[in-house]
Amino acid sequence: MTKNNSVNQMVSVLKQFGLMTENEITIAAFGYDRNTSYGSNKKYADMLRRGIHKGLIGRVETEMHGKSKYAYYAEKQVPCSAELDNEWANESI
């Protein structure tokens, strides 16, 4: 895995374990538990959104009665879009 947290780490975890909630992904990929941490979840939520927008991560609504409304999975096909990558890179500057 890379030194810095990345969308690719999330995708790797989803490929390995399958369908997971947002909190399960962040625990497995980065060791961050959003339910017990006092830090902001924004960085990880934005990272997950980028993965969905790029087509790397898919999302389904769950029928569970717990806190988690959505479950996430790794998409089978990975679209290649340099323009989209540059767009996200420019937003983070």
C-alpha cells in the first residue's frame, strides 16, 4: 500500500472483502474508526465520493435497520479518464 491514504486503498479493500459499509472500509483500509474518533471524517468521505465519481466504487442502498444506509463495492470495470483525474487533482490544490 502507499504511504498516503488513497482511493486505490479503498478499492483494494473492497476487492478483497466485498460489500462493506463506509466505516468498515475506513477501518480496514486506514485503521480509522469514525464512530470512536474525534477527528473529522470529511477526508475519508470525500475520498469515497471521488471513487464513486470515477467509477471505481459502486454503492447500493441497504435494507439493514442499523446506522448504515449504504454499502459499497469495487466496480468490475475501471474507466480510464485522465481528464477526470486532473479535475479532481485541481480541486485538491
